[in-house]
Amino acid sequence: MIRAISFRAMVAMASLAPAALATEPDRSWPQFLGPTAQGISTSTDLPERWSESEGIIWKQELPGSGWSSPIILNNRIYLTAAIEEEKGLTLSLLVCDLQTGKIVKQTALVNHASSSVPDIHQKNSQASPTPIVRGDRLYIHFGHLGTLVTDLDGNVIWKRTDLQYPPVHGNGGSPLLFDNLMIFNSDGGEDPYVIALNAQTGETVWKTPRPVKSEKSFSFSTPTLIEVDGKPQLISAGSDIVQALDPTTGKEIWRVRYEGFSVVPRPIFVCGKVLLSTGYMRPQLLAISPSGKGDVTDSHVEWSKPNVAPNTPSLVSDGNLVYCVTDAGIARALRVSNGEEVWRKRLGGNYSASPLLADGKVYFQSEQGECVILRANETGDEVGRNELPGRIFASYAVTDNDLIIRSESALYRVGR
């Protein structure tokens, strides 16, 4: 049997909704792309209309900059932010009240002199990876600028700033948790690798170099956990390669080669297939069976589609169709079974945030602040368009039947 390992399945604890309650609205949103790490919400009454004058429960101005997505637990929202000051760059944790949006705690976590911080891409921030909240701990990653664990008030339990690599365009990929391991990709300009740290102490448990020599080795993807025949696999995509690793040891199980760099989208898993985008310059959408061993490029790629895959937003699927939007605003629905295109819609605008699937609808958030909602079905009919001011690169969080949306300057709670 092959299945995705959701956050709920990995962690059994009272503070997170159990899998048995999957029909109830999401209350916690513990990591990038939510409880399942697949961009899917169980909420069934999310808003369909909003603007600055309609549907806004509250708005909170935010200091600094950051594209990390909001995470939610126990009436609190957690964000990271990069704050430029005269003395340098401060990477901070922001804790907001879920009911009012007010910042109840702002904690400086990592400080860097301005001269020691490399330049970033104009579409990036120095606080782009999304943290994870589990139990009474926050797992926070700033790429090459630092990795740490804090309590829920931001008090540092351990911190590492020695995991250096030459960044290209800054940081991006978020971490994941497996058992007692904090795992993330470190795909810099040279010698890319995947690493697992002891979540309690920060000590390195394993480090697996990428087995390819790419001219452009930098990527920004977040790994995904699945289960194959009762055993976990860590699906980690980088430049020119996607690997399945044993998350306990870091040893490779299988790999698929392709031509692509600066891979950003997180792989998803649906109907026994790993689906991913291969990155710049000509991204392909690949569907891979994870049942093989070794190099399975020629044997386990079930289908591939050129010229449809996004460079930045992740994919989302309801099990029948996979929905995606290119960076240039072309949304598509493809059949999971064979990659057949079912519909194509020009949304307008540019896209970096990952789409959200909820209650038979797909929410596509543009960089320009406009959300386009389409039916998640064979026709993809438009439900509505809604706009907030300022740029938006962060993906949505969901709590109860409300959306938490982060723009470049503010945080919003949007409801019916």
C-alpha cells in the first residue's frame, strides 16, 4: 500500500485535530501547505468575496518583510520576518492573537551584519521558509542564515548558524518533521545536500549530498513525506534530480533525473503517484511511481507534460484532477491518471503563492493581491475574484472557516 504521510498521521497529540475528524473545519495550520502538507483544507464554508471594505475580520500591520506563510495553533498565529535596522538584519518571530490579529510577541532570533547577508532575488525575502509548530515547540529555518527551535513564546532552545552554503537568490525551502528529526533541503550554489537534525538538540543525524553535478545547483523546494509498503520515503526535489530517501538514515531509495534548476514547488502525492515540477527553464510536470529502486528515470515515470508546470507555486489535487497555475497566470486542470489536460484558464497577473483546495474550489492567489476562485471540477467555472492591496507571495492558512492572508505589509483574517 502506498499513501501520503500527513502531519496528523505523523504526530498524535491533543493540540492537533486527529485524522478521524477530517470532516471538521481546520483549526490548526501547523506547517507549509497545512495539516496534510498538500495544500488542502477540510473547511467547507470559506469566504468567496472580500476586499479591504468587505469580509475583513481584522487587519494587522507587520514589521519588516517576509514571505513565510502563517502557521496557527491554540489561538495564535506564528510568522517570521526580516527587519532591516541600522546595525544590520534581524530575523524575528512574530506571534499574533488569532482573534484580534494584534502582535502579542516580537522576538529577535538571529542577527546579521548587513555586509554578511548576500543579495536576494527581487521576488524573495530573507524570511521565506515557513516554520512548523508541534506541541510546545516552533521549528524555524532561515536557510543559510540559521536554523533553530524555540518554545511558543520565542525563547531559543537551540540554534545553529554553521550550516552554511553559498545561496543564490536567498533562502526558500521550508523544513519538515519526521519522528524526532527536522529535515530540509540545502540546495545552494555549490555542493547541495539534504540534512536531518535531531529536533531536540540540533545535532546533525545525517547529511546526504546530491548525486549530480549541476551547473546551476541552487533550488528552493520543500521535501514531502509519503509511505510505500509500510515504509516512509522522503521525496526531495533539487536541480536536475528528485530523490526518495529513507528519512531515518538519509540513504537513497530511488531517483529520477531531469533537466531543471531553481526548483521551488513542493512535490505532492496522489493516487500512488509523486507529482512535481522540474523547475527552470522549461518546467515539466512529472508523475512518478515511488515503487522502484535506484535510478528509475526510464522505468517509473508514468507520464510527463511539458509547458504546463509552474516554476514557483506548488500543485494541489483532489485525487481525480491536479490543479496548477504557472507563474504567468495560466491555470490548468490535468487528469492524475494520465496527465490529460481537462481545462485551461488565463487568470491574469503573476503567481508565486501555492493554491488552496477547499470545499470543491481552488483559490489562486496572485502576486498583485488578487485571488481568483475556480470550481475544482471538470469545467473550472469562476466563482469570484477578490483583491487586497500590496504584493502577496505567502500561501494561505485556514482556521475554522476563515482565511489568514499575509501581504507584504499586513496580515488579514478574512471570513464570510
